[in-house]
Amino acid sequence: MPLTLAQLAVGQQAVIQSLPTGRAGLTRLRELGLTPGARVRLVRRAPLGEPIEITVRGSHLAMRNHEAADIAVSLA
């Protein structure tokens, strides 16, 4: 099973491999720079585990674990 963005540990960096198409929430994330080949870093998790904060292309984004679980990544 491939690694997902939701499985990263705080401080880990990864490269996005794929995102599913046809989901409105993920389309918005794609517009914000989460595209295949982009390097991301998990900055922190909220005290209850979500949302998570990531950096991508110089921007900080927050997302829920169910969204991050759909984004396949490989460790950088």
C-alpha cells in the first residue's frame, strides 16, 4: 500500500505522487499547489490529531486527515 500524506510524521518531507480527480475539496487543494511532483512537509498536527498543517510551494495549508489520506506521496 502506498504512503499517504496523512501517514507522515511531523517534520517529514515527501513528494506528491497522485491525487484522485473529481472531488471538489481535492480540486481546491490542487489549485493551491498540491500537484504531482510538488514537495510537501508536514509542519504539525493539532492536539487531537487533525487538522494537519503542511507547507507546499512556500504556502502553509491546513487539511483534515480524510483529505490527506487520499493523497499518495513518496518520501523525499
